[in-house]
Amino acid sequence: MKRLVKVAHAPYVTVQPAQSRWVRGTGQKAAAIVVLALAAVSFLSAEVPDCAPGKLSDYEKLGATGCLIGDKEFSNFQYHRGADGLPSDAISVTPGTVPGGDDPGLLLEAKWVARSSRDSFVSYTVEALPNGKPIMGASLEMQFGEITGTGEAKVIAKLCPLDSSSGNCGAQELDLKVVLSHQGARKKSSDTGQFRNAQRGVRVMTPLTIASGKDGTASLNGFMTVFR
């Protein structure tokens, strides 16, 4: 998917999808169909329910049971809120699959501005069902953001095999990073990577850094992680 980054004569940079069309599913919140096709079944439809649009606080309540997107189970959601972080009920989660395929993903949206994300991150696990395809890799995409001056917006997705120790992922660790910055070498709105070996389950941690720097502003409205 192409991304459009605009740099104007004034010192600001924006990043957003090249198409920003939005639709509302039946009884669901608005979602970007260019990014994710909405999961259609409600939380109450099965013993392990299908994932549905909601707040991050709703996903935390699912605990180890989690929810399904296709042949992957997402569970154990935890929000680690920093001193200036947004509450979990201010962060929206839209599950779904990439149009034209069955790769599952999560779109997280909120109004993050400089300082509102410092030391905050979301963690969760993703597991393939017994007959599901293994996880070969993942992609991370920044959705909407804007900076001025020395501002910078950065999202990292750290993926570790589920059977590794919590403090050491070893050689199978997969790190993805997207950055919105005036420093050309650091500007990157999407990132993709693969594990050395296919994984049946992974732990995911996604810390954010939204910083104004010495003389600037920064904001971020969303990012998406897709598992391939």
C-alpha cells in the first residue's frame, strides 16, 4: 500500500494513507476498509469469540481466553500506562484482515500527542490455531501523524517466540519500527520483517514515543500491526 508523506515549505510533516476512505459496518464503529476488513462476529458468538471493534480496556478484560481473527487467537492484552499516558478506554482497537488476503491484524487508534505516550506500551500474544498457518513474520504501519520542527513520532513492534523466556527472545526476535521525523534517514511509515523460522505463537510489545524535541510538536492517530 502506498503512503503519502507531505513536506511543505512550513516546517511540518504529515503521514497518512494515500486513500482515507472510511465506512461504518452494521452496528460497528467506523473503520478504514483500505487498511482492515472488519471482523463481523460479536464477542459473544463462541467459546473463544471473534475479535470485534472496541476499546483497549475491553480487550484487557478478555484475559487468557482472548478472541479470534481467522486462524489466529489474540489474548493476554495488557496496557502499561506511563505517567502521562492515555487511559486504555481512550484507545480504540479494530481487528480484521488485510483486503484481498487472510492475514490478521490490529489497528490501534487514539489521539497521541507529545508526552501522552512516554513509557506507555501495549502487549499481547498471538497464537495460530492447531490447524492454522504458522506466523512467518509481521508488518507495522503508521496511519495518521503530524510533526513540526524537532517533533518525532515513533512506534516499535517487538515480537518474540511464545516459548522464549520473557527477558530474552534470542535470535528469533523480530523488531519493527516506524518513525515520522524531519531527519530523512529516520523517516519510515512502514516496516516488514520475517522470523528465521515459522512460529506457532508470539509475544508482541508495541511501545510508542511521541516527542516534541527542543522546538516542535508531534501527534499520532493510529498504527497497525499485521501478522503474516
